[in-house]
Amino acid sequence: MAVSTQLGLLLWKNFTYRRRQTIQLLIEIIWPLFIFFILISVRMYYPPYEQHECHFPNKAMPSAGTLPWVQGIICNANNPCFRNPTPGETPGIVGNFNDSIISRLFNDAKKILLYTQNDKSYEGYRGMLAALKKLQKNPARFKLKDFLRDDETLSHFLHHNASLSHHTLKQILEADVNLDKVLTKGFGFHLRDLCNATPLEEFVHIADRNVSHLTQEIICKSSSNWLNQAQNHFLSNLDFLKPIRKDVSSDPKAVQDVSAATNNLLESLGALGVELAGMKSWKDMRKEILYLTANSTGSPKQMYQAVSRMFADIQREAA
């Protein structure tokens, strides 16, 4: 039998079968069309989404350092995907979090340690102390009034609020000042501390013993509010550089030494201040620690975000 005859018989057979099974024929035609229309509707309501390439941050090994290793574990716990290349993909760079708060904190601490090797602030401070001791050994010793402004209001405050006589006020203003003790122990000192372990005589020497005991007694018996007012009046009238400017000493050379030592100390402290001004990691770390302390009962997500801001770069966002 010829091939054309066999093909014709096969087509006739299929046509006859489909004509007798009308429902099956409709299902075979409609079902593929139905699936096709479903695909068309999905494409119309959900446009195609272009998935960008993923850059996964590298995880440093312990040999790269303790901090990069810990950062790689904590900050990459959820295995984030980034749209752009990460810093760790750059040749020669191990970690991805060199701009994080804790990394900047370690770098700033390293800068300070390196700066202290060449820092002359301590030498300037020692030179200033030596110059002041030399100046204090002169016959014309420093009086308390030498460090007060010309228009000081401390005497008026003590006269009206402590009922001190003019003789007592004169003895207090004429008291000799111990510069060594003032410079070494005076920072952060409060009047109420004179009643604990540090007596008044360590800082100033009042010639009249009765006036000295009276002053000590007034300080110890006064209220905290009155002591705060007295200290504020004293600090507002204080002019520490007045003796140097007006040359109250009988030895001009000693005053010049103090002035030179003061300038050296201020220059060293100024250079240190410039270094510290550019270090914001301390402020950022303190802010995050205060946030964690204030929100210790917050959600785990907020706590994790706060820790991530400290250990990771907060400016990079995962896709």
C-alpha cells in the first residue's frame, strides 16, 4: 500500500473519531488556550522583574584579625545581597566594614596612641608647673585678689550673704595661694570637698588663724545651694592670667618663663584638640550605647539594628 494511501486513511480515521467525540474535541482545543490565557493575564498584572546581580560580602578568616573576623560573623549573619560590589572585593582589602563605628573607634584610638608618642603636652604641663613653682618662691607671693577681676563681686556676695566683716574679707583676699595644689588638685574641685579630706589651708593660707577657722566653719555649715552660688561667683570673677598680664611678681624673668610655658602648653593642647575634633567615632559609639541602654526592652529587630550600626557600615544597604 502506498504511503499517501496510508496517510489518507490515518487522517480519515482521526477525523471520524474527533467528529464522534465532540466533547473531547472541545476540551482538547479549549484547555491549551485556557492555560495560554492564564499566562497572558499573569504577565499583564505582574510585569517582569529584573533581578540584579548579587554581591555577597566576604567573611574574613581569624588570621585577618580579631575585629574583621567578628564583624564578618555578626554583620553577615543573614547573608545579605548587595547591588554593587562590596569593598571586600577590592584587592588588598580584607573587611567590608572599615567605615563602621567600632572600626573608626579603633583607628582613632590608634591615632591617639601614636600621637602621644610625639605629644609634648605633658612636657609643657611640667614646664608650666616648674615655672609657677619658681614664680611662687619669689618674695612677692600670689594673693587671692591677684586672680580676681578688678570689678570683682565676690566680696559683695560674701559681705551680704555670709555677714563677713571688712576685716575678714580683707584677710581672705590677702590670703596666699598655693599654685602647686591649685593646679594639681583644683580641677573639678567643689567647695563642699573642703569639709571632707582636703582642708582649706592646702589651697590658700590666711594669715589670721581666727579668720581661717571661721571661713572653714562657714563652708562646712552652709547649704549646698549657698555653696553653689559662692562657687559660681568665684569662678565668674576668676582671671587666672591676670598676674601674668599685670606682672605682680618682682621677678619679670619668672613671669616670662610662665608665659612661655603657657604658650607651649596651649600649642600642644591646640594640636591635640585638632586631632580630637576630627574623631566622631567616640560620639557615635556613645550615642548607640545610650540607645541600647534606653531601649534594653525593645524588640530584637531594633537591638540587632543598633548592634549592626556599631559593627557594620550604616551607609550601605542590602538589596
